[in-house]
Amino acid sequence: MKVQIEQHADLAIAQNLSILPMTVPLWGLVIFILWTITVVVLLLAVRIRHLAAGGSSKEFAVIDDNNLMWRLFRVQANLIENLPLYLGVIFLLTVRAVSGSVVDWLIGIYVVFRLLHSIVHIIGADPKLRILSLAIQFSCLIGLIILAIA
């Protein structure tokens, strides 16, 4: 009897849940995930090329900002470090049903500077650009958190 009641409750909950529409914050999450996958694929390709040329797997962790493999590794790690922050903000916005043009603009700015941060790191450009990009990203996240909890 208890099992039937629990199953009935689960069915009632499932019927009351509606599919949420794809919002700008959710599309931002899709872009973030796809970009992370792209970077991982690039890293794998560079590692495979390195091994095929006679390199050692021990060299994967050698810190060398002039080495594309190291820069891709750092970009991948940075994406993985920042994904939970973005995901947490998206969760807050979604469960609180916070949306609008300000949210969409902040998400757009965040995603653009998240991608820019990675590209600057991959090409080995001036690290000051990465710091500026990171500051802009964190400012967007803080703004989005304020919107979500206000």
C-alpha cells in the first residue's frame, strides 16, 4: 500500500512539472559545456600528436607557458573550475524564475568573456587580458547573483 502511495505521489509530481523553455542563461550553459568539450578534444589531439612524435606522457604536466599542450591543459582546468560557479548562478536564476533583458545581457557578456579568456590563454597572449576577462566574468556572476536573490 505504501509503495502505491509513493508511486502515485511521484506520478502526480511528474505530471505537475512542465518542461522549462530554453532561456538565454540555459543557452549560455550549452555554449559553456560545448566549449569545454571542444577544449578537451583539442587537448587530446595535441597530446596524441605529442606522443606520436615520440614525446612522453610525463611531459603532460610540465609547466611551460610556451607549450600549447600546457596552455590547453590550464584552459581545460580553468573551465572545469568555473563551470560550477556558472551552473550555480543558472540554478538560482532558474528556480527563482528570474529573467529579463538585464539577465540576458549579463549572461551574454559572461559567455563572451569566458570564451575570450580561453582563447587568450590558448594563443599565449598577454595574461593581463585574462585577468581583465576574469574580472568582467566575476562581475557578471555577482550581478546575476544579486538579481537572483533580490
